Amino acid sequence: MGDIDSTTNGSVCEKIPDEKCNGVSESDKTPFEDALKIIGTGTYNYRLLTIVIYSLLAATAEVFTIGVVTTAAQCDLGLDVEKKGLMSSIPILGVVVSAHFWGFLADTRGRRFALIISTSACCVAGLLAAFASSWIYLAVIKFIGAIFGVNLLLIVFFTFESPKFYFAVGEHEMGLKIMQKFYKMNTGNALEEYPVKYVVLNKDDYKARQRNFFRSIWEQTTPLFSKKHIKSTVLIFLCGLPSYCVAPPLSIWLPFIMNSFSKSENNIQFCDIFRMKTITNDNSSVIPECDDRVADITYITLSTFAAYLVFCSLSTCLVIKYIGKKWTFVINHFVCAVLCVMINYLNMLGGVVALVGLSANVSCMGIVTTYAIELFPTYMRAMAVCLTILCGRAVSIVFSNIIGAQLQNNCFNFIFIVAGLIAFGGFVGIFLPSDRKKKEMIKEDKETNNTT
């Protein structure tokens, strides 16, 4: 009942997976979704979830700990705000530059293979950074990053390639063997007891092995800018900008902000804390003071900031149930814009609290991603999400470069510019389709797929 007939399924069906295969009766064919239901949820799902969470923690640490590094190493490395901005944007730039490549590699060689290559490179880079002799604090941080890179071992020994990938490229026997292993791990039953003999996908899920990297990018990207989809593409891109360009760069600069806060007087306003402190030598000349100590309040604030973002994400999920994604997005951005304006009129402590508060707009990333999935056909969704993230990250690179200099030299006006950007996101969000209209669009899309 569970043995695979390699002479039947392996020869004809692997070559023509979406056609009627010789030797495979209709009764033996099982839709992919139904095959997954038989496997159920169990040990492998929880193991994979744990590894994914661990990998995300590693990726987050690699990108966002750079703010602590530049704060602690500013004296040893002679870092001014411009150099700090450049260093802060480098990890984000790496994400933007490599995103297409990793997507292409995952599509052509499998997700597990792409993860093994990426985590191997991360591990090597972390180890090399750990031996940088002049950057002691950087060495510690990067060594921790190298430890995170050891999740390579978890991926190699505790995960399998997605069976859907094998089915999509015509390697049916390999995909079925993996699903049998899932079944055994989740149910405790023997491999042979898995009742599925042949798995079929929707026609849109089958794909050829695309070997030309640039041609693959072109073929996946151009449909988004067709006459039919150009409005949705532009709308999603514009909605994504404030979510990706405000909170992530601010989180990188938060150690700099809080270190400045810890060394300032209590009766000043937010923008006053960034005025450069000076000391006077015997000849009364003014020399910039360099202090690379990371204050305790900085670490406390970073932990509070992370907990606050978790709270915002959970709250957003609850609010969506009552008012829908569209108005959650709009109201969130307008409230955050008001908080941003208030920074200029509150005292130092109030300004810091408002700054952390306005970062709640990052919780709208998920809403933007959801719309990118729901507004486009199945075969376009992955690229729509990818380009939305790329455009947001690309602009956040600019923000990461200029935040420090603007806070020191043009803080008051810069706060208003950020508030305007957030408010713009709320205004654009008004043009998002309502949840009711969106459901009708999805229903029409399903009906169209069924007729084709």
C-alpha cells in the first residue's frame, strides 16, 4: 500500500508530471494538499518551526547588532556619524543585493540547498570577523554571529528538502519518499503505511529548471508591471516604504540615541541630546569628546524595544479581526505620524518614549506582505513579496546612512520629514481594497483558475 513503483512512477511521470501518466490510475493520484492532511501536524513540524525561529534570530542578530558594534567601537575605529551610517547600512545592502540570487537558487536547487550555502557563508564570515585584531567588541559580536551560523548543522541533519519542490521539477519518487518520512515522524507509523502512491500539483505549481539567472529574474518581474497589475504593484510598493524605512533603521541607531540620552541633562528636549559634547584643553581649544561606553540604559531600552514590537505584532493581529487589515494599516500609520510630530515638543524622556512608540508601524510589514500575496495570481506572489521587501530595504539603506547626521545637524526638521513619510503611508493605505472587496477578488481568481 505504500511501496513506490519506480519503474512506473519514475520513468514517465517524472518527465510529464502534469499530464496523464501511463501506469498511474486516476484512483492512485492524490492532490498535494490532501497528501499533507494525511501526514498531519507533528514532530517534524515542531522541529522545523524551532529551526526556522533559530535561523531568524541569527539573521536578525547579524543585521541589527551592528548599531551596538559601531557605538562601542567608535573610539577605536575613529567612527564619525557618516561612517556609522555607512556601516549600519552594509548588512541591509547585503540583503538587497543577494535577495534575487537566493530566490533563484531556492527555485532551481531547492530551499534546503540554498539555506546550507547561505548559513555556511555566514558562519565563515562570522569566524573571520572574530579574528579582526583591532576590533575587540566587533570580534565578540561577530563570534556570537558565527555561533548562530552553526544552525547549518541543524539544517543538514534535522531538515529535508520541500517535497513540493521535487514534485514541481518532476522528481516524483524523491518527493514521495520525503513525505513518507514526514508521515512516519508525525504519526509513528511505518513508511509503508502511508497510503499515497502518486502526488499531483496544480498546473501553476509545476516549473521547469530555469538555468539562466537573469532570464529568470526578467520573466518573474515583468508580469508585475503589466497593464493589468501595474496599479497593484505601485500601491503595494508605496505602502511598504514607511514600514521598512522607519523602524528598522531607527532600531539600528537606537544604541547611538540612547547613549546620547544617558549623557544628557533631564530638562532638555529630544533634539538637544545630539549636540556634540566638547572638552577644553590647556590652550582652550575645543576637542570632540569620545566615549565608547555602552550605557546600561541602552541595553535596557533595546530589550524593551524588542518586547514592545512583539506586543505590537500581537495587538495588530487582534485589531485586524475587528476593523480589517486596511483600516488597521491606515490608523496605525496616522497614529505613528502624530507620535513622531510630538517628539519635537516633548522633553527628552517623552521624546524617547514617542520614538519607541512610533516604531509600531513596523507591525504593518505583515499586512503589506498579505496584500502582496492576495492581490496577485499564485505564480506572481513570490516575486511581488520579494520586490516589495527589496524596494523597502533599498530606501531604508538611504535612511540608515543619513539618520545619524540628520539627528546631529538637522534634527527638528528631520523629525517632521519622517512624520510626513509615515503619514504618506497612511494616506496611500486608504486606496487598499477593503477586506470584503478583497475576498470577492480572491473568489473570482479561484473561479477563473477552476475554469482554466
